[in-house]
Amino acid sequence: MTAPATSRAGGPGGSSSRASSPTSGPRDGTRRPVGTALAALATVRDPELDEPITTLGFVTSCTVSADGDARVRLRLPTYFCAPNFAFLMVADAYDAVSGVPGVRSTEVVLEDHFASDAINGGVAAQAGFAASFDGEAVSELHGLRADFLRKAVLAGTDQVCRPLLAAGASRASLLAMTLGEVPASGALDRLRQRRAELGLPAGPGAPLLIDPATGERIREEAAPLHLRRARSTRISIEANSSICRGMLRHRYETSGLGEEEQ
């Protein structure tokens, strides 16, 4: 049996075993925060793929009762997806939905996964990864999250630089360019956000090309390798994303909430 990751912020009683419909409203006619809860889930990313769990199709359901009890069901492409990645997504989903105004309790259940019980129970107890996998894990996942954020910064650098190079920009001009001089785009916004999450320079005066580990400006002699690494990282992430989407479609016949067709 899969144990849920659940918390209660207050109030007597409990929710029924059947989840509420996400489209129906409470009896007093007010709107439930289910749309806000789903929007909160859209801020949760697969750490390896750097994409929202909603657009990836990982959210099976998201409901909020009239009393503010949120229930979320998650799924992954395979039964053996890495438990550390899965734990991060369940924990982040729990935190995101718990912070939605009007939500008084949150239950997150990862289904069809070999470590569901350990992950769901650990997140519900706010025990952390190491305690949830006692005897198997030796540390928390902060370093892992940072490693993948640095990869996201590299991939984002390529997404921003490729159009500039295609438009005739030279490598020397990229080295001298600041983020404020780059034309506005979704890719630029995403890059700045990932850099900010790592505590790296992300303001308009920050260099476009920086070392994602140190935040230092890339030197001229290191630029060719840096740009190649950025390109290969972006290709690797996109390939893994395509593979995961394909496996998810093969495993489940239904689309997830907020899933984007590719």
C-alpha cells in the first residue's frame, strides 16, 4: 500500500477517502483554490530535466476540498526512477501546495514507484531524505539540487547564446556582453532565475558568460570549451526529457494535469 505524504495545519476532522472533483465548487458557491494549487505545482521542477512536473505530465490529480484539504497524486515515467529525484519532487510539491492560501492540509502521494512508502512517509513527517532512507542515504539532497541547477545554468546559457551567434554575434562580443544587453526572451528570464537560485550574478550588469560553480566571468581562452559544454549540456537535458516523456506515454494512457504535448 502506498502511504500518503500528508500534513494538517489545523481544524477538526479529516478528508474523505475519495478526492474532490477539481472542477466542482463548495456548497457556499465560493471558488476553491485548486487552480492556485495547480499553479503552485507548476513551480515544482524535475531536478534533472529542469522542467515543471505539470508540463512533464507527472501530476495525475490535484483537488482541494471545500474545507481546504488538498490532495495531490504524482506519477513518474518508470517504477525505478531515482528515489533522490523523486523525493525532491514530492517534497517540493508538498511545500508548494501547503503554501497556497486557503489550503489547511496537504497530502501528496507518489504512486507506482518502488520507494513510494519511504518517500511519501518521509515527506509527510518532514523527516528529510537521509532519515527517510535510514541506513541507505548518508546526507540530504542540497548538493544534488545545486549540481543540477548548475547544469540548468549551462543549458540556459546555450539557449540564450545560440540565437545571438546565429544572428552574427562573435564569441568576443558574448564575452563582453551583460545580461542587460541581451534581447528580452523567455530563455533569458529562465537563465536569470536559475542563476539567482544559485546565488549567482543575475542582474542586468552581470556578465552573460560565467562559471556556474563560481560565478566568475569566463576568460577568453576558456570561452570555446565553455560554450561547447553549454551546448552538450542542453542537448543532454533535452534528450533525457524526450526519453522520459516517451516512457511516461507508454506507461500511462492518460495525460497529466497541465501536460504539454510535444
